Amino acid sequence: MSLIAAERISKRFGDQVLFERVSFTVQHGDRIGLVGKNGSGKTTLFEILAGLKEADSGSVNRSRGCLIEYAQQEQVNALDTTLLDFVSSARRDLLQLRREIAELEEHLAVNPSDRDKLTRLGHRQHEYEAGGGFDFDSEVKHILMGLSFPLERHRDRIRNFSGGEKNRAALARVLAGKGNLLLLDEPTNHLDIESTCWLEDYLSRAGRSYIVVSHDRTFLQNTVDIVWEIHSGKIDAYTGSFEKYLEQRSTRRRQHEHQYRLQREEIKRVEEFIRRNMAGQKTKQAQSRLKYLQRIKRLPPPEQDGRGPSIRVKSSGRSYAHVLAVEDMAVGYGRETLVEDISFDVYRGDKIGLIGPNGSGKSTILRTLIGEVAPIRGDIKLGNNVDVVYFDQELSDLTPDRTVLENVWEMDPQAEMGTVRSFLGRFGFTGNDSLKMVAALSGGEKTKLSLARLLYHPANFIIFDEPTNHLDLISREALEEALIEYSGSLLIVSHDRYFLDRVVTRIMHIDKKRLTGYDGNYSYFREKTAVAEPAPAPKPAGNRLSHLEFKKKSRYRSRVKKEITSTRSRIADVEKEIERLGQAIDREIPRSDWEKLAETTRRKTGLEEELLRLYQKLEELSEIELD
């Protein structure tokens, strides 16, 4: 069943084209991952689907049975509501039935013989049960616990939660709703690894359609079987897992580059023929080829892969071998101890990942190490010749009412503007991007700007708190490559399992107020601790049909390719015959043999008309091959 059908929708902001006449459908059971660079229009597309914004042209048609739940980033307003009531409000229908049932029961307690009210009560109880009312409270608590909200906080008011917790509350409310199409915008940004794994498992069992915007590659691999990629005003659809999407995208790009090169060569050859023969004896042939060139659908140039920012992380030089020593440390606030008995060492070149549930004390450990928070007890010793810098996930170092350029220039006021702008270009801020106000930047752009400030001056010990939050895939890959090549020491808090696997060589895990170390990346830690992660959900039966359709398409395209080869061969033969007949008319047939001249001229004219048809056929076949 089709839930949503978009027909040739377009959207632009000023000179920026987000979508240009794109069409797509969302079917019941679809599990779609929406990817693209920061600023490519992913959130705008969600807002159009949810009816919060209008497309400039085209139409979005929702079926009568389509109920959309949209988890927006940073959009929680019910500050005086308790967490439990806020999430439960997703089912206002059940809450209204619950109130009506209570009122009817109260009335019947006084008037037990009121048959109308008794009948009405029976109907309402049946509706309540059919809507899942008797299980709803336990379902809400299950969702909240899965998203790392402990039971004792369920009655806290929303205003008492942090920004990340408010986003998790908004996600919980969407999951608790009755929608059959979920729009999830960066749902894992404020989840720890345990909650992300829980969400993967929940989505695989929920049986609901969803479109998810995420840059968490492991999460996408475990939750989607269709990928939509937004780029250059288009939406390209790929069937299969996230890894399959990466393979198919690479193959499509190679094919496009090949087809573009062949077309350019053919156009160049035809243009040269026209140039040489338009005023000569082969004027009609040249004219037919000119018509072909005018009608041919030119392929766009291959897109530059645009590997995004070319981040480089420079070390300030070799520190002493022993970078940091922590002995018998306890951290927390006031009398509350979050983690105790902390002892570990950091040596030159170590790349350590610090993981644990939300609220377990990861950020507190980092702030204690850099001196922002005093330890409850214990010793911290920084080695000689160690230059340490700290990346704050709250991006508190940015000044919102100043430009991108000004935010970095203040790191080195004596630097020339060109030097600072060139440096910003390595983080993706090119042209007028450096003149944007920080307040107008997207979350990913703010993260890249904060990274630029952090890395402007070299350091040999970098402490990161969630550096990949809001970064798109290209930027994450660029940061990963830079940190892999970095010769200094790293201590990183992150919930991105793919990132941890690529970058770190040691894991420190917080569990029940204790810190335990593991010599290996995240996959090694998972193996040693037998952390249960959900396997990717089984693919729906519809994939079998998709596979058969794919095979059918492959056979059809194979026939098209053979026909293209045959058509090109026929074109070559016809061109040679036309040239031979032209020579015969000009040089071989006597002018007195008017019958033979007339017959040969008719044959030549017929072949020229056939040549035009062949070129038209070649154009049509080429378009089919590229679809």
C-alpha cells in the first residue's frame, strides 16, 4: 500500500536549488535511509512530507491511512509537562478515552441503572482495548527505559532536562505515537551506544514504515534496506543495505563517467564531420547530423565526488612518552560520585575511546582531566612537553553573533585574511561561506567550525567529546582519516561505533561507576564483553520480487546494449554507402545516363533519411541504457 506519493516536487531557497522535479513513493513496510551532505535539504524534505512546508511546485499526496509522526531536532516546547505525560500525549485518543471511561464509571457508581451510560461505557472500553490502551503505560515506560531515562526521572519536568535529553524525549514521543510512517531526523545524535542498539532492535520489530536521516553508518546498516541520496537537486534511490548503497553508488558513478566520455567523443566526431562537410558535397549528411546533435540529450558532467573537507590534524611535536597518569581518581559533583577508582595511563601515540551509558560520567571525566571540574579524590599528572586541547560537544567556544571568519581569525589576529580563509576552506567553508553568521549555520557546520578553531594551533594531546555529532558522512570520513594519520595522543568520547572501530586502539568502558580498559577497538570490546547488538532485521518478502525485477531489468539492458552496438554498426555501413553513392554520382556515372543518375540519387536520399532515423534511434537507446 502506498503511504505517500510525491510528484515532480521542487524547492529552492534563494539561488540554492534543493530539489528539482523529483518524484518518489513510500510504501507500507519501507525502511528508508535518507543521506546527503549537510545543507542538501534532508530536513526540508521531512518538513514538506509532514506538511510543515510547501513545495514550490509539484504535489505530495498522502493516503487516507497515512499517519505521520515526525521527530524533529531541538523541538520540545512543553517545558512544564512531566516526561511521562509529554510522551504519553502522543496518544491523545487514548487519554481522551481514559478520561471518558473514568467519568462514565463515576456516573454509574451513583446511577447503576442508567442503561445508555452502561452501553456507552462498553463501547468506550472496547475502543480503548482495541487501541492498545491497557498496554500503553507499560509501552511508554519500555520506550523511556530503552532510551536511557531511568524510572526515577519519569516524573521530572521537561525544563529540568538537558538539550540532548529533550531530543531523546521527542524521539520517545514519536515512538509511542500511533503513526505508521515515522520521520526520524538524526535520532541517534544524543543516544549512547546501548540506546542506539535498543533503537535498532525496536525499529526492526515495530513493523512500521520509516524514513531516517542519520550519519551513523552502523545504525544505517542495521536499520534500512532502501537508501535515498540527495544531491544536485535530485534524489537517487538504491535498493539494499547501506553497504550495498555504497557499492551501487560507486558503480553508477563509474558508468556515468564512461557514458559521458563516450558521448563527448561521439559529439566531437560528429561536430568535426559537420564542420568539414556543411559547405561541401556531403551537405545533406552534415545537415542530418546537425539535427541529431540539436536533439540529443546531453549528459551532465560527472559530479566531483566532493570528498568534503580536507582536514589535517597537526601535532605540536613529540611529547614525553608518558602523556598522562591518573591514579585512584573519583569524579562527580558535590557528594554525588559518578565514577570511582579510576586509574589509567596515556602514552605517546595512544588513541583511546571512552564509552558508557548517558549520564555515566564520560564528559565529567574529560572536564576533570582538563581542570574544569575538581576531582573528588585522586591524582592527575600531565607529562612534560604535552600540549592539550579539548573539543566540547556543546560547542560553547563559538560566538553566534559573529561570522565564521571572525570566529577563527580571533585564534590568530596577526594572520592575513587569505591565510585564515584558506584554512577554513579545508573544513568546507569556501567562498562566501566564511562570511555567514554562526547563528545561521546548521549543526554540522557549527561542529566543523568548532573543529577548525580547535585544530588551528597544533597540539600533541587532543581530548574530544562527541566530535562526530551532526557531521555528514563525508565530513566524518575526512575526520577519521585525519585522526588515523595524527601522530599525537587522543582521548575520545563517541557513540559512533564505525568511527571507534577505525580510529581508536584502546577502549575504556564505564559500567556501574567503574572504568575498565580493553586493548583493541570497539569490535574487540564487543567481542570480549559479549555486548548483544541486534542483527539486521530480516528483509521483507518484497525484496524477492525486487530481485526478480532487477534480473529482468538487467536482461533488458543487455538487449539494449546489443541493439546500440548493432545500430552504431548500421550507421557506419550507411555512411560508407552514402559516401560511395556520392562518389558514383559525381565521378563515375555519365551525365547522359539520366536513368542511372536518378536511381542512384533516390537511393542516396533514402539512405540519408535512414541515417537520420538511425541517429534518433541511437539517442533513444542511449537514454534507456542510462535510466
